[in-house]
Amino acid sequence: MYKAFYSLAATPFAKEVTSEQAYASSAFQETSAALAYLKQTRGMGMVVGEPGAGKTYALRVFSDGLNKALYKVVYFPLSTGSVNDFYRGLAFGLGEEPKTRKVDLFRQIQQAVTASFHERKVTPVFILDEMQMAKDVFLSDLNVLFNFVMDSSNPYVLLLCGLPYLRDRLTLNHNRPLAQRLLLCHQVDALSKEEVKGYVEHHMGLAGAKHPVFGEAAMEALAVCSKGYPRLINKLAVRALLLGFQRKAEQIDADIIRAVTLEHGF
């Protein structure tokens, strides 16, 4: 359909973009630097961002870039099950057969982390997503679970990820013990207007575009309607290409961007 019409060799704005094809926005570079720092120091960190800001993609690039012989990634989104399922998932991700009781699970996870780091020289990297949904008792549990040798050792990397509300929750008194142990707290920002243009051109280039498909006015409209969030840019741009093909428009203009924004309720 629109790929042939706009002379594209591949589907633009696809999720399958590799780490090497990432658009190096300032937000992406800052997030990557924060994650690299935590990798070097080990311990706890937090990454937050609005929906669609690109935090999950940055985490995927970070994870893909880790040496599999030196790091073991355990990704767990809290929304996939109960709190007990979470602890069992951590144990299973470490290669253990999960125990039944919570106290036994805690001991099992800590022993597995210690053995991995000290005996096999492999650092466990825990990426816990959707943590804004976590109950306070669960946040307190994390403070206990990831306390090794009276908090004198960090044989792991733990990333708490979620919406900005997570950061606000950790400022409350009962969550301060966990907040005080965070080595970094980073927020993924949206793209600037100039970066939106660069982002679109970058992805259209990856798709094989030989000429500017999005006009200057369309770029500005994309920046305004998407508020600079990559996920929204992707959705709007693809729908604009479909509408542009239907209208037989040689170039996407601001009217097409506004039309798809209104039609899909962005």
C-alpha cells in the first residue's frame, strides 16, 4: 500500500528497530548515560517517564548491550501477576525452582544473587517495570530483599521503572528507606521540536525514503500533536502515511497530521 506509493523499502516506525538503529536524541543519550553509570556502580536506580516517552526502548537497548557472559537480565512487569508471583518470577529468572513461603523465597533469591555474582562472576540485572502500581508493603519488601551484608555490598543492578508517579510516591515518609538507597533517579524527557523532525527523518531513512515524505509544516504539527513522545509520533506518522496514500498526496502536510489526530483522538 503506502510503502510502494512513497517508494519505501521497509515499514517505517516499526517496533523491531535494533539497538544500532536507535535515534540518538538528547533524552536517549542522557538515559543511556544514567544506565551506564548504574551498571558501573551496581545497586538500585529508578527510571521514570510519561507513557510513550521511550523508557522501555532505552531499557531494551541497555539490556541488549550487556555482555551475556557477565550479566543476567531478569525483566518483570509488576502488572503480570500478584506480588507472590513477582518473587517467584525473580527466583525462576535466576534459574531457581521457586520456594513456596515468602521467607524462603527471600532467602533463595538472596543466595542465588550472591552465588551468581561471587561464584559465577555474573551480575544479575533486575528490571522491574510498572512499579507505580506497587503497594507500599511491596516497596518495603524490596528494601529488605536487596539488602546484602548489612547494606555493605551490591552484587546486583536493580532498576525500578514506571510513570513519574512512582518518583512522587518514594518521597513519602514510609518509602524513604528505599528512596535513600537509590543511586540515581532519572526521568526520560520528550523530544524537542527539532528532535521530532530528526526522529522522523531518521526512521524514514531507515525505511528507505529517497525524498522528504513529511513536509516542514507536517513536522511542526507532529511535534505539537505528539508532545514529543516517540510512541505517539510513531502512531501519528504511520496513520498519516495511510491517509496520505488514500488521498494520493505526494507529501504529508499539516492538514493530514491534524486529520489523523482528530480521527484517532490523540
